Amino acid sequence: MAKRTDYISWDEYFMGVALLSGRRSKDPSTQVGACIVNKQNKIVGAGYNGLPIGCSDDDFPWGKQGDFLQTKYPYVCHAELNAILNNIGMDLTGCRIYTALFPCNECAKAIIQSGIKEVVFLSDKYAGNDSFVASKHMFDTAGVSYRKVNTQVKKIELSFDEGDV
Ligand SMILES: O=c1[nH]c(=O)n([C@H]2C[C@H](O)[C@@H](COP(=O)(O)O)O2)cc1CO
Ligand SMILES: [Zn+2]
């Protein structure tokens, strides 16, 4: 019997873990997930956009407009930063990070400082915004490469029906 040929690639696997992590987000508008992988293709961190530990999802605002302090923006910890901070206690030097959205400039700084050397993203939909121009400028200068994820599949479905195992 020959081996299966329709298994998912490393890129699809790790971006899948990033996207699944994003499903934990309570943000009603944008759910972002991130997954950090070391040189041996082992997952060493994952995260999603959410409030800092101890700050209740129910007490803080989730809106986007109005008085800054009444929006989510000052409070939400981005997926990439959470993945870095949630790592399993590894030195992240030489790792790569899979993220649904291209990292903002604040996350870019954290990525560079942590030693991560490659960013793999799914969407770069805010490419023209200053924050992302700054991210790329810093990545280019600091020697962090970035690329869009390589995928052959459009969608991956998970079944929790025990009959499907
Ligand atoms: O790279 C990112 N990582 C990340 O976790 N986020 C989060 C912060 C917010 O919760 C949400 C963006 O909010 P919105 O798209 O609704 O303005 O996504 C946003 C970005 C892009 O800035
Ligand atoms: Zn960010």
C-alpha cells in the first residue's frame, strides 16, 4: 500500500494552527491567530488577539469607534505578541512565525527582538498603511524575511464526529 499523497504541507499545517488559534478570539470584528515554529518544525508558541490575563473579556470594550479609551485598541494584545509571550520557554532565535495578518509595527518590533527570522502571513490587506510600511522597513533592515503562505488547499474542515476518525 502506498502512502497518502493528499496530506497537508508544513505551511498548511502551521497556518492552520494559527487560524484555529484565532477562533479563540473574542474580538467581534477581527480574529487573528499566530503560531511560532522552530527549525525542527516543532510548534513552540501560539496565540490570538485578546485581552491581557486578568482583564475580563466582559468588562472591557470591543468597539472600534469613539473615545480611544472606550475602544478595544488600547487593551487588546495582538496575536503575534501573545504567541511570543506564550512560547513554551524556548529561545526563539531562528524560528518562524505564521500569522493570519501581516504584523503591525509594534508586533514587528517584538518579532525582531525575539530573534524570529521569518514571517509567513496569509493576508496583507493593510499593506498601504503606515504601520505595515514601518514593519517592512524594520524587517528589511533587521534581516527578517517575510512571505505569503504557500497553500494548495482553499479550506480545511475539522469534524468532531467520532465516526469520522
Ligand atoms: O497583526 C495584527 N494582529 C492582531 O492580533 N490584530 C488584532 C488587534 C485587534 O483585535 C484586531 C484588529 O481590529 P480591527 O481590524 O477590527 O481594527 O486584530 C491586528 C493586527 C493587524 O494590526
Ligand atoms: Zn500587532
